[in-house]
Amino acid sequence: MELRHLRYFVTVVEEQSITKAAEKLCIAQPPLSRQIQKLEEELGIRLFERGSRPVKVTEAGMFFYEHAVQILTHTAQATSMAQRISAVKQTVRIGYVSSLLYALLPQIIYLFRQRYPDIHVELIECGTRDQIEALKSGKIDLGFGRLRLTDPSIKRILLRKERLKLAIHKHHALAEYIDSGIYLSQILDEAIFSYPATPKPNFATAIQSIFTELGLVPKKMIEVREIHMALGLVASGEGICLIPETASDIGMKNLAYIPILDLEAYSPISLSVRNMDQSSYIPKILDCIQSVFQQEQISMHNEDS
């Protein structure tokens, strides 16, 4: 016995007509009559009195009708509740590096929450290096990071190559390059603050790699705990610092920012997921990223790397 057989029977009882019931159920009358006959054969009882117009239910049929209605009602309620529980409990844990809070990540997460209110979003600060193990262990489901890291079990989707800028004190001698831009080869004698002071690889090692790629050796690289400390020291006239261009919105006083002209001077922003993960939230978050990038008129790479 299937639930559809119960629905057929209940509809016939309530419509008091095979013809009207068939119209309401959007099926032909002969198949409906056969299904009712099969149900009677399976139960071993007569549900309707033969030849009656309108259709009249037998005493046994009325007893069965009352319980059939309860079964269908409970099934509908259970289905609805299960769907609600499933929606409420669906949680997506997103790892992120802190510097992306100055980029477009907040807009992306906000849009995702607006479009998919039934999905609970949990944000977890997590360095790019740590995101790989966090994805493997299930601590996070998605990871937004900046480093060029590879792992066979992780799929990395390059979203954007964010340009770097040079943060200086507004009265620094290099301020003459604010409009024209500067090459990294011109700052090798400066005290350059790098960050963060966390296990390698990190953003500091990524900056060092850019110098190495260009065959350059800075004379004085000073590692500090995090970006705010680096910029605070720059604002105090202690040195200079390389930052992603979106971090210039931090708004610390006495700072100026110079575009860096070297093509290699960029920070990749990527989305990392578990390889072979086909979860529905992945295309959903990619759609939100695409929407925000279009709104900000930013080209989205959206390619594996």
C-alpha cells in the first residue's frame, strides 16, 4: 500500500464521486477506479457500496477513511518538520584570513545570508596554511585565503589577483611616487615591516617570495605580529609596509599609499574546498562572489589553480 492509494481513497470519499475525484487528482477515471479496487482487494474489505449515487462509504470504509486522513496528515506534518529541521541545521563553516575582512568578503557573506537565510553561516578565522587541515578534518567547509598552497585533496579556485600597495608615512621621501607608482627595486634600502608572526608559510613569506622571484634582496625585513601593528609603526615613521590594496581602507592617520608597478606584486585570493565535494553551497557562494565582483566592477578569475 502506498500513500498515493490513501490519497486516492480519501479524495473519492470527500468528493463522493469517482469522476470529480479523478478531476481533482488530475488522473483519468478508469485508472482511479482500478486503484480503489486494488486497495479493497489488498485490505480484503469493501470500502464503498456498489451502485450508489453519490458514492457511499461502507461502515468499514468510514473507519478506514478516518485513519487514512490521520496518516496523510501526520505524514505531511512530518515531511514539513523534517524539511524545516534540515534547513535550520544546515551550517556552512567558512574559514578566512583576517585581511580579507578589509576586502569584499563581508559583502559576499552578507549577500549569501540574504539569499539563503535557511543556511547558517559560521565564520572561523583561519590562516591559509591551516585551512587545508581544517578542510580535511571538517572543521570548515570553505576557505578564503591568500597563499599559493597545493594539496591533492583540496581544490583551490583562484578568484582574484589583488594588487599590492606600499604603505608609507605621508611625509616620507617616497611620497613623490604616490601618483606615478614605484618598483620594488626602489625600496630595498628601506626598513620593511612584514606580517603576520605566525607559522610559515604566511603573508610575510609570500611577500619575501615576490622579492625572490624578482631577484631582489631587501636589506631590512622586520616581522611583526599583525597588519595593524605594521601600519601603526609605519604611521610612526619607523618604516614602510606592503599590503593588499583593499587594506588601505583601514584608515589609519598619517598614512599614504603608493601603487606598486611590478606585475608580480599581487596577492592571490582563492576559495578552497574539499576535492570532489559536490555540496550545493559551493555554486551558491560562487554566485554570490560573482554578483559582488560585478557590482564592484572587478574581474573574477574563477579558475582552478
